[in-house]
Amino acid sequence: MNAFDRVNYPTREPQTLIAGDRVMWKRSDLGADYPPASYALKYSARKEAAEATPEIEITAVADGSDFIVEVPAATSAAWTAGRYRWQAYITRNSDGQRITVGIGAFEVKLNSELATGDARTHARRVLDAIEAVIEKRATQDQSNYSIQGRSLSRTPIADLLVLRDRYRAEAASELAAEQIAAGLGNPRNFGVRFNRV
């Protein structure tokens, strides 16, 4: 990759990436205060809501007054799907002094070509399960029953409908975010045109 190709790198950290894709961006806003000849830029990321998650560490390289970040496809392929919190920090080469220069989050999504498991999001899986239960229960009117002296209760249909609506909204939000990221616009926005008579 030559310097010309790096001109078009995004200047912000990604919010979403696909495991197994090459990921790159640059930081052009740090060089004046932290020249790459004297400082190093690193990123540290950990998966949210997961105990003992290995740290992802990414080291930027100098390119003039910019810091270039490149993650090879083979490296990102090892990242598990989920949301990660990251922290960017500058380290002074002379004495190792560290300064945090950014925090944020990104989401790693499964590569559908390489994935062997269920590629649906959590919201979509739960929504599909709730709808399957509602469909099976449509012909059953009892909420309690007994088998060999053991009493069992089913979740009331009203509660299932509340859960269904909640997960429908979450799945719709995910779909809208994906369409916006793909440049297709927000499917929730619609226009109205009035014709003059």
C-alpha cells in the first residue's frame, strides 16, 4: 500500500466492521501536537459484557504527520462478533508517558461467507422464537396444565405480544442502521408531496 492510496483512508475510527475484512483509517488530527517521529499511537479494545476477553491491541504507523492504522483481514478474522469498547492513546517514545486521545466503540459483525453459525442478530433470533411460540399457541387456549401430577404454566399471550413488539422494534432499528450505513437512507423516513390543484 503506497502513500497515494492512504489519501482516501477514512479519518475516523469505524463503527462497524466485518470479521475477516481489512480495516484501515488514519488520524491526521494528532501530528501537530504529537509528531509521529516522537510519539506512537495505539488502540486497545475489549468486548463488552464478556469476562476474560482478550485485549485487541492495534499499533498505528507513521506516514508524514499522520498516523495510519491498518488491520489485516487475517487479524480481524479472529475477532468474535459483538460490541467492543476502544481507547486510543499516545505514548512518548523518550519516556513512555501516555495520554489518552480518544474513546469509542465499534461492532464486529460476522462474515456471512465464513460464518458457520446462525448469522441473525440477537434481536432477530429472539423475535423469531417469540413469533414461533405465538404461532404454536394460537390453537391452545389453556395457560396451565398438569402432566403426571406436575403443574406447568405457559407465558400468557399478552406477555408474549409485549415481548414481540419490543423485539420487533429492536430488529427494525438494526435494519434501519444497516440501511443507513449502506447509503440507502433511513427506511423510517418517508416523504409527502402535495400537488397544487
